[in-house]
Amino acid sequence: MSAAALDEQYDVVVVGGGAAGLAGAVALARMRRSVLVVDAGQPRNAPADGVHNLLGREGTLPRELVAAGRAELAGFGGTVVEGRVASLERSSGEGEPLRFAVVLEDGRTTTARRLLLAHSGTDVLPPVPGLADLWGSRVLHCPFCHGWEVRGRAVAVLSTGPMTAHAATLWRNVSDRVVVLSHTGPDVDAAQRGQLEAAGVEFVDGEVAAVEPLAGERQGDGGGVRVELASGAALEVAFVVAASQVRIDTALTHALGVEVTDVEVMGSVAATGAVVVDPVGATSVAGVWAAGNAAAPMATVPAVAAAGMQAGAAMTMDLAHEDLAAAAAAVRDVELAGAAR
Ligand SMILES: Cc1cc2nc3c(=O)[nH]c(=O)nc-3n(C[C@H](O)[C@H](O)[C@H](O)COP(=O)(O)OP(=O)(O)OC[C@H]3O[C@@H](n4cnc5c(N)ncnc54)[C@H](O)[C@@H]3O)c2cc1C
């Protein structure tokens, strides 16, 4: 089946059709702006059993949430195409109305008056064999996303950086069976360790050699992971907690000249390549907005949807101002032409 043809120009092209991109596109489409969302179809939470902590849609499958967003957008006249944006560049000259050339990997091209970058990032996990296979099912990172599902079960926190005590403190809220695996992480501050141990948190020294699933369903069964230590010892827990680093692809932002930054949380780099935005998502480059994990890598689904909507609203206003200015200029030209006759 050949890929759908694109219009020659859209008011806005949105890169990425997760919650952020779709919410931004819906906000624009509801204001009758022409919107194209290009989506490569790999949201960060794809391996998870459901979207949690999302008011009113608790536990919805990630793919169902995206499908519902796409359907809503179509109802307001917006378009989603599956594909990957390969390049973006400013195609208008100085003093001309802003235009951006958009090229997809499959060769399709179009032009946008404005861009919304909502391409999020990729989770890079600590290099422990077996960890990536269980990501999102039995290897978890976010207690606000999965804490309730883990409640009362044995949780092992894999220490790889300075966030370990923070993570153990949060997971201790939902389980009184928390183990810290010292692995490659720095020593936990003695006072913090003392507090955690007083609350029943156990510390296991030594590097982790591998993790593997225990028998049982892969998702939704409460987990089950065997943790093998380099020493030859092993322990069994329901879930492992690991910190990922979110890597945001900078190829597109670099070509546009958009400012990006690394995001540090408690002294460790939690994300690289995050787009620097103002409170409504405007980037350092005129006509380019960003929302979602591309700009706020730690934000969860409701937060990115809000950011997308806010960016869509701000872009609508920006386009409306440009349209009014163009209309006024056209009237002025007619008047000047009349006066010259
Ligand atoms: C394992 C896991 C579980 C999670 N669970 C929860 C949870 O329970 N509740 C919660 O609120 N949050 C959860 N999160 C966080 C949640 O995934 C993010 O907040 C959310 O996905 C961010 O939305 P987004 O629209 O910014 O990006 P994404 O949802 O990641 O969507 C970005 C989209 O852009 C596409 N894309 C990338 N590059 C391009 C390109 N060049 N061209 C076109 N498309 C492109 C991607 O393929 C993807 O489809 C979880 C995260 C992980 C990793």
C-alpha cells in the first residue's frame, strides 16, 4: 500500500504523535488550523501494561490512548501519517513569512508555517544483561506510574547513580520489601542509609551480573525477576527498579538551530538533548515550538498532554497574528495602489 500523499502546505506539522503531539494538534485543529502529525509509532511507554495516574482514563493501554487521540484529531479535520521526519529546515528567507521544509524518511515532503517538536526520546538503560527485555513490565522506573501495581511486593532498586536513596524512599511508600542493590552506584550517604534501614530497606552489596524473568505471564501478573550477582549469589524479587537516561534525538533540533540542554536531576544526567522552551513551549527559534518529553523528559502523560495543548494554543495565536498582519498589509497595498492611480 502506498503512503498517503501529503498536502503541499500545512499551518503546522507536528513531529511525533504521542500524548503531547496529539494534544497540540487537537488544540490547533479545533481552531481550524490545518495540522499534520507525523508519527513513528514508538511512544516511550509502549512496553507498559497501561497508562497509570491519568485521571479519568486510568490503566488505558498506551496504544489505545494514542488511537483515541488520533480519532479525536481526525474528527476535527487533522491528519496523522505514520512515518518518521528525516529533516526540517527553514525554507523562507529573511523578512518573508516563516516556512519550513519537512522531509520524511520515505521521501514524502511538505511545507509548514510552524513546527511542533513532540518527538520525545529513547530510554537508555544501564548495561545489565536482561534488563532491557523486561523494561516496562518487570523493570520499572517511575513509582507514580507503577507504584500502586507494585504495592506490597518485593522491589529491588538497582543503584547506578546518586538517585538511589531518593528512589528507595519513594518505593518504600508502596512496599515494605525494598532492597537496594549497590551495583555500580556511589555509596549512599550514611545518615540516609540509616533512615532507610530503620524503615526496613535492605542493602545488598556487589555488582549485578544479569536479571531474568521468573516463570509467569510477562505482564500484569505482578512480575517476578531473578537477580544474579557477580559473586554468584542470587535473589528473587517481584520487580526491579532501574533509572534510564532519556536520549532526545538532536538531529532535527540541530538542523533548525534550536537550543537544547542536558537535564540533571540530583547530580546525574537524566536526559540529553532536551529542547529549551518558554512556559508555552516556544523554542529559541521563531516558528518552532516543542512539547512533551522532547522538552520535559521527566513529565508524565497528563503533564505532556497539557504542555502540548498549551503549545497548540500559543501557536494558534501566533498564526492568527500573522494572518491579521497579512490581511492589513493587503488592504494597505490596495489603498496605496488606488491612491497612485
Ligand atoms: C516504561 C514506561 C512506562 C510509563 N508509564 C507511564 C504511566 O503509567 N503514566 C504516565 O503518565 N506516564 C508514563 N510514562 C511516561 C510517558 O511514557 C511519557 O510521559 C509520554 O509517553 C510522553 O509523551 P510524548 O508525547 O512526549 O512522547 P511519546 O509518547 O514518547 O511519543 C513520541 C512519539 O514521537 C515519535 N517520533 C520520534 N521521533 C520521530 C520522528 N523523527 N518523526 C516522527 N515521529 C517521531 C515516537 O515514535 C513516538 O510515537 C512511562 C514511561 C515509560 C518509559
